[in-house]
Amino acid sequence: MKKKILTSTSSFGSSDPKAIKILKDSGFEVVNNQYGRKLSEAETIEFGSGCIGIVAGVELYNKEVLDQLEELVCISRVGVGIDAIDIEYAETRGIKVFNTPDGPTQSVAELTLGLAINLLRRIHSADSNMKNRIWKKEIGSLLFGRKIGVIGLGRIGKKVSEMFQLFGCEIMGTDLNPDTQWAMERKVQICTLEELLKRSEIVSIHTSKIDHEVLIGKNELDLMDRDSFLINVSRGGNVDESALFEQLHSKKIGGAAVDVFNEEPYNGNLCDLDNVILLPHLGSYAQETKIKMEIEAVNNLINYLTDRDNN
């Protein structure tokens, strides 16, 4: 009997079937996510039952879920974040966890740059007006020379910083463990979160969610300038969505762009505002990036299972 692998991401293999072919050619039976969305805990247990490995998305793998997946020995995440996986408990169960840390760097960085330009030039507003048959020229602002605050200076944060510098931007950054050598070489000013929020014209978040604490809440948003913008393409839980709504509704900041949410799919009150750009978690959804990460995740899984069987 073939060993089963669950591919639980919402659209695994839709851009290119190569990753699925690799699994099948390696002798595995592939179980697909049939819903085209993030799986619930019950659905993950249902589809993952009897599977030795999972090529995972952003669905939850807590103790309750892992305890129901008795044959599982490996989770290979398509993407960087492993916040949804109880790593410590997985280790006690002998479940190996992998991710694809380099895969989404370029695509998320490019999306961040695009969102910044969109916010400054009010592209989303002009598009909306035109589709409503309104010819209205709204004055925007240049990206050139802006003060950019980057929260989280890992792979993506560094790439974002370097891309903004090509537009003559001044970069400030904050990180729990900053790479001071890189910052010195790239002329990125390392500062506190408070200083960054006060001084930045655009704040972009690129850090993992830590200990389930909100990184940007009302107090932090109050530090931002009235004309500044917030971009979150990191984790939904990093920003207090209720506080952000109030700040945007009362025009206390210039605008925001959000790609990640506490609960996805998102259908909250931010949808009622015209000074925020909302995306359905598209950070890594560039075709080239998606294919690369799927293949890398599959290879991580196969290599581990092969080594395990041979030892």
C-alpha cells in the first residue's frame, strides 16, 4: 500500500503540477485539499488521517490536531511562517518540521513596494472612481526620498529595505536581533519601535508573530504621523484590527495596506473603508515563487522520509 501525503495548501499544484508529479513519481499517494481555502482543524484531521507527511499551508497544527494524526512524521511548510505549528509538541511526537525560508522573499518584497506606491499615488482610489464612471484626478506623492520604517530585518525585511533604497528612501529598522554589520553596510539606522513609528512616513511590518502578542495596537498607532501609512504583509496577529479600523476611520493615519488577517478569509469592518487596501493573503502568490516553494517543500519532505527509511 502506498504511503499517503496530504497537500493541504489552498491551491497546491494549480500553477504547475510538477510538485505533485514529484510526489507521485516517488511512490506516494497524494491527498489534496478539495476546498480551495484554509482548512479548519476538523478538515485537517479528516484529510490528514493516515498520512505519513503533510505539505502544509497556514492551517493550525496544535496538540489537539497532532494527536489525531497518529501516523504523521513530517510537516513540510510551503512558506516561511511556522507560527501555526506547535513545534515543541511536534518534537515530542517525533514529527519533523520544515519550511521554505528563501522562497517568498522576492515576491513579498515586490508586493510591499507596489503597495507603498499604490498608497502614495492613490492608484486604488483612482481605479475605483473610474469603474464608477467618475473622472477625478487625485494628487498623490512620490516614493522618492521617503522615510521608511521596517519592522523585522530578516530575509524579507532586508530585501524590502534594499529595494526602497533604490528609490532614494531613508531606511530605519528595528529587530529583536538586528544584523548590525548588514545595517552598517547598507546605511540602515537601527532604532527602537517607538522611534521608528514616530519618524517613519511608511511603516512596513516583516516580522513573525511572537508569543501571540499584538505588535501594533492603539498605543503604537497613536505614535504614527497623521499622513503616514502602515503596510502589513507579515502576520495577521501583529496588528490590532479594531484599533487599525478606528485609526483609519477617524483619519488619524493616512492609510494602510493589509495582506494578512487574524481570521482568514477576512470579512470585517476594514472592508467598509476607502483608505485601506485589502488583499487576500497574496504575499507569496507570484507564479514563479509559488512553484519554487511547492517543489522545495516536497523535496524537503521526500528527502527526510527517504533518510528516515534508510536509517
